[in-house]
Amino acid sequence: MSLIVSEESHKTLSLKMDEELYEKTLKFIAQKGLKYLDIKTVQLHFCTGYNRAARVVERIRLEKGVSGKNINKD
């Protein structure tokens, strides 16, 4: 039995998974008191792929209004 998923369903699922990882990553940052965040940290801690981790890290950097690795801008 094969499961066929439409491209739209796949995008919706990917966005939902990214959103869940984003929320978990924000909690992780707060719990650990991290000052820096990189893709590898997200990959290893949450056992996820590079592309998904990169999207989440980039979103956090953009939303926090920071450049580079620093996520705790004063």
C-alpha cells in the first residue's frame, strides 16, 4: 500500500513541523539561557535535518532582529 500525499499537504505538514520545532527551540533557548544559537545545536538537540534546523534558526534570528549568532540582543 502506498501513501500519496499532495504537494499542498506536504507543505502544510512541513510548516506545522517547523512551527513545532520553532516553539520547542524557543523554550530550549529560555531553559538553557543560551546566548548563541547555531544550526548544529538545533540539529543535535532535536534530532532533525539541516534544512529544517536552518529555517528555524533563521526565523529566530530574523524575529529577534539580530545578526550573526547572537540571539540575546539588548
